[in-house]
Amino acid sequence: MRPRLAIGGVPLHAMIVPFPIACFVGAMITDIIYAQTAEIQWANFSAWLLAFGCFMGGIAALGGLIDYFGNAKAARPAIGLWHGIINIFVLLLGLLNSFVHARDGWTSVVPTGLTLSVITVLLLTVSGFLGHRMAYTHIGRTVR
């Protein structure tokens, strides 16, 4: 399996994916700080981090889909399918969390927004593990 969108052999979506990861983890951290301090600026930070994370995650998802479906069916590892499904679910949770954060005041974060942020980061951890396994175990042996 070879990436279809790549620069120097590195998949483009792999270069973009650190941005949504940082944004979703940052949103969880700012949600925790907001829950502890009730300073509204932390909720604003979370809202912006979620919006940018969803935007960059959408771009990374498009690149990942092109890489996955641009290869012959025999070259698509099942782990890649699970990686993609979890990432799409993460994006949907991030979008839902953005809508939750659009509410006013305390209810924009506590408890629903904070819970969604934690679930999103946990799913990102699983997806990252699957992506790493796919890149270094399944694909790494064939791409030179």
C-alpha cells in the first residue's frame, strides 16, 4: 500500500493529523481548567480549539480516505478501516462538542462538553495506536 497524497513518501494526512490531535487534547485541557476556575476565557479557548481541530481533522480525513481508497482492495489492511472509522467518529464527536460549546456559560463545558472532550481524546489514543501499527507494521514493510 502506497500513499496517493505524499510528499517525499510521507502521507500528507500524516503531516496534518498532529494539528487536530493537539487541538482536541488542548480543548480537553482547557475544559478541565474551566471546570476548576469558571473563567469564561477557558471555554472560549476550547471552542476555538474544537473548531480548528474539526477543520484540520476534515482535511486530514480527506487525505486518509484518498490514500486508503486509492489503493487496490487487496492492499487495504483491515486495521486501516478501523483507524478511519474511529477517526470519523472522533470528528463527529468534535463537531458535536463544538455545538455544545456554543451554549452560554457553565453549561457550555460542564458536564457534557468536558465528557465529550475526554471521550474524544481516549478515542484519539486508540486511533493513534492503530495508525502507528498500520504505518510501521503493515505498510512499513512494503514501502521503501
